Amino acid sequence: MKQFIESLVRIVLLSSICFAFWLAQNVPLSNVINSSIIVGGVLLTFPLVWFGRKMLDKQPTMSRAIWITMFVHFGLALTFGVPFVRAAITHQDWTGWVLPVPSTIGLVLVIITGAASFLVVLNLALKGFGAPAIALSRKLAVNWLYAWTRNPMLLAGLAFFLSLGIWFRSTLFLLWVLVLVVPAILFFVKTYEERELEIRFGPSYTAYKSNTPMLFPRKPRS
């Protein structure tokens, strides 16, 4: 019964996220509202993560961590996803210095980093039996890309975002990623995700954490 309820809640949340993305893509907005979503949406990540961590620490059990993380992940889909959609479809309206880089180079980087992101998702699915936001990993992924860094998805995702900025030739898009998106994601990882993984996987995650770098890859120790 609990599994059925959890699945039902996930379906409802996923449907809500898809509807929010559809609205973000299709509803015309004024420049003020658009900027408020692009900037303010990402900033909402900080109180969301802080509140999620407080709820985790209040009763750090595995079942509670699963439920709280489900809501936090779908919340992050809003605070990151909706601003990203708006930024991507309106970047040409942003005034600012145009990067003196051929857009072809940016497109090549987008393809490479997009492929890397897909490989990380595949890695998590095969070794952790999970998927980003949709399904929590049932097993701690420590092999393949996860043997080089604890957060290959974060690394590939940020590289993809930066590649988009180069493709768009938009300095403001790059600044948005570097000044807002990167700190917000790192805050989530350090404040919430690491604690949640400690609760769900215990000593195995602690050992993995001590032997594997957080972000920048390092050759796995023998």
C-alpha cells in the first residue's frame, strides 16, 4: 500500500512539473516577470534545501528520507527547471556583451556535454537503479563515472549549461549559470544530498565519500 501511494504521489508531482514546464515554455510574460522567474526561481532553491535539511535532521530515518527527498527533488525541478526553460527561450532578448566565439564551437560543446550527461544517467540507472528526480537510487553507485567523482551528473550538467551559454554567445547567460545556478546546486549537494545519502546508505556512503572527490575527477584508488 505504501508503495502504491508513493507511486501515485510521484505521478501527480511529475504531471504537475510537466504542466509547469509547458506553461513556462508557452505563456508570454513581461520582461519583469520573466527576469523574476529566472533569478528568483533559482534563489528559492536555498530556502527549499534548508527546510528539507531541517526536516531530515528532525527524524533521520530511511523511510522519512525517501519521502522528504521526493518532494525536495520535485521542488528543485521547479526552482531550476522553470527558470532554465525561460532563460533558454528568451536568451536572445537579453542585452549584454556578445561572446566573440563562433556558435558552432558552442554547439559542438553542447553535443559533447549532452552526451556526457546521458552517460551519467545511464550509469546511475545501471549501477544505482535510479533516475534523476524521478526515482531515488536503490543502490549506491560507485562504479564507472562515479568511481572518478561523487557528482558526475552535477559536473556534466554544469558543463552542459555553460556550453549552452557559449552556443547562445550570451555573457549574461553564462553569468546567470556561474553566479546563481552553480552556488544553488552546490548548496543542495553539500547541505541536503550528502546528508540524505548518509541516512540511506550509512557507512558505505561515508567510506565512498572519504575516498572519492566531490566534483573534479580523480583516478580511482586501487
